Amino acid sequence: MKLSGILHDKKSEILSLWIERTLDSYSSSGFFKKSRDHIANPTGANIKDGLTGVLDLLLARAAIEEYAPALDQVIRIRAVQDFSPSRAVVIFPELKWVIRQVLGQDILETGADELAALDCEIDRITLAAFDIYTECREQLYRIRIHELKSGRAVLTDSPCSSRMLRQDRGVPENIN
């Protein structure tokens, strides 16, 4: 049997394990895994939807440009969180491991060329995800610089002005 047929047959298992491993990278992974509500759990819902989209595109042998919306849905979330760049995108090369775990002995039925081509495509997806991550981080820094230049950072990053005045005058904290 060809690799593409095996992947289609095992798609739900691959997706389930991939989503589980991705959500395990969060400290609140239990909540992200249990809550199916898009309003209460936008992070978990967007990651599930984005990874589903990426796997669907991979199985459909889509052009790399077509991955952008699904990758953006996942990476935009990870770019604003406390992940290093490598931890933000590691979920994509990890798909190789997930596929090998799920396919098990079935992978021996596939040709080495098919597996190498799949690995190459996953590597391209990873690089596209890293590009999106970089763009998101640059956008965050541009916004931050704009806030600093406009003076809005003083409003959002400074302590309360009345508290600062009390401290300057030597007034104890517990007095109103």
C-alpha cells in the first residue's frame, strides 16, 4: 500500500496524537485538552483547527503557499506566548515522529522515497511556520516601539500615578 493511503486511513489517530503532544507543551494542557468551547478555550480550539488544516493540506499535497492560514492560526498564538522560537515551531517536525508512532509496522510497507518526500514536505512546513513566527514577533516589536514613541506605554507599563506620588511624599502604603 502506498504511504498516502496509509496516512489517509490513520489520519484521525495521527491528528489526535499530534494535537495531544502539542497541547502538552502548555502548562495548562489539561484545560486545553478538555474544553471544546471556542469562546472559553480559544487557544486549544485554534490549535486543533490549525493542526487539522495543516494535516489536511499535507495529505492533499497542497502547495506550500496554501498552508499559510492554517500555520498562522497556530503560530500566531505561540508567538505571543513565552515560547522560544524553537519551542514555538517544534510541533511541526514532531509530526514526523507522530506519523512513525502511529504507522508502526505499516511504515515498512512504504517505500523509502515516499517517506523521504513526506519528511521533506514537513521540513518545508516547519520553515514556513518559522517565517510566520518571525513575522509575528516583528509585528509585536513594531507595536511595542510605537507604544513607546506615542507615550501610551507610560499609561500601560507604569505604576499607578497616585501611588507614585504617595511614595515620593513618603506616605505609607496602608494609608488612604
